[in-house]
Amino acid sequence: MRAIIALAALAFLAVPAGAQEAQTPPPAAPAAAPTNPPMTGPQLLISTSMGDITLQLDAVRAPRSVANILRYVKEKHYDGTVFYRVAKGFVIQMGSWEANGKGRGIHPGPVPLEANNGLSNLRGTVALGREDAPDTAKAEFYINLADNTALDHKAEDPGNSTGYAVFGQVTSGMDVVDAIGQVPTGDNGPMPGQAPVTPIVVKKVTLLK
């Protein structure tokens, strides 16, 4: 009788075939890649000597930044300038410099920082360059070659004194952006070691809609 009870107990404790797989927790799903919300506003076409780049601007989340850029576009400030900064794997930048190294005049009165707008410096986004102080952005802007979240507004900042304001996104021509990001660089520009050896001319910036 005892032998029967013991066998019954062993049968009860035995793990049925396949039960081990059922008890193993499934592998964690990979974290979703960070994204920005859809952007609403006008579009810009940047025609360069290496191809065209189209930007979708966000006039809802970055209204002052977008209005500032559009003012420079309408005044043809960018036409005939160059991408004067190529930081490989980081950003490409344009704004107020010509191929001869001469800078163009810019409007007085900088733009209030709008970095605390819910947009992140992800690959392909466009943001205003600025000096060390927050409200110093003018005509310069950059395109992110990678996810540069270190440039975002800091969570501990309740206002707008940290980060760089994203105001748009590349919607076509990212291949052109990447190609620009790989050109040889030298010292013929405002940032030593980061000026394209062969100037990348911004032929024209056009407001599409």
C-alpha cells in the first residue's frame, strides 16, 4: 500500500512533457525606437549642390522657431550659402556662411528657446543652433545624423533654458543628408576641422506650402 502511495506521489510531482517550456517566461520584446509626434506646418525645399532635401516644419510645437526660419527664407537669406559644418555621425549645419568663408548679416533680436516642446533631437530632425545662453538662436540650424537625445530639453528644467529646439523633420532627401555627412572636411569655415573641403552650396530654399 505504501509503495502505491509513493508512486502516486511521484506521479503527481512529475513535470509533464512540455510543461517546462510553458513555465519559461517569454523573451522581453525589444524596446520601441523613439519617435516624434506628427508635425504640422509648412514645408521647405532645400536645393543643394548634392541634391534636394525636403523639410516638414512644426508650426504648432515650435511656432516662434518656424516663424524665424520662414522670415529668413522669404528674404532669401539662405540662397547661395553653404553647409559649413559636417560633424560625422552627429550633425550637418547651415545658415549664414558663404563658400568664401564670409558670413551674412542676421536679424537683431534672437528667438526665445522652444526646446521644451515635446520634440526630440532624433535622426533626421531639424533644430535651431544657438550660443551658450538659451535665447540666442538666429538663422543657423542643423540636421541630426543620429539620435542626439543629449541635445534635448532636460527633464529637470521646468522652463526653456536647456536643450536645442527641434522645429522640423526631413521627409525626403535623407540620403542627401547622409551623403553630406560623409564628405571630407577641413578648416575653411567657422568651426575648425568641420568645413567640407568641397563647398556644398545651398542653391535655394523654397517655401512649398
